[in-house]
Amino acid sequence: MKLTEREAQIYQYIVDYVYEHMYAPTIREIGKAIGLKSTSSVAFHLMRLEAKEMIEIEAESPRAIRLVGYSIVPNSLIMELNRLRAEKEACE
């Protein structure tokens, strides 16, 4: 699905933000980072991303944006899983 330039900017910002903070940005944070002063403009672009099934938005929380098909696992968890896997293999 083709994204507009603005949608791509917003989507990439959300991905980067979630990767760094482990939770989604607010509409105001997105607007400030992308250069949109109107929260309704940000909401419009988020609705378009949701319609394109790139994100899911829950109404209960200001940080309720979920990236569809995208999983972020902290490096510390990956390292711990690798350590446990190596220990298990050493015991076999």
C-alpha cells in the first residue's frame, strides 16, 4: 500500500519512538516532531494509516497506537534468551 510522504514520516516517527521508548507517542508528540500544529491533522493521518492497516488505534489511551505486524523486543531480552539457549545447548 502506497503511503503519502506525510504518512510515511508519521509512521517512521512512530516506529522510531516505540523502538526508543517501548510505548507509542501521543498525537501532540507526533505533531511536534513532524511539524504539524493541529492535532486534528495528525489524527487525520493516523486514521489513514489505520485504514491502510499500518497501525491500530484504541480510544482509551493517548498512547494507544499499535504497529500492525511489528514487534520490538529489547536487546537485553534478546541477549538473555541467547544466553539461556546457549546454556541449554551446553547441557544437551
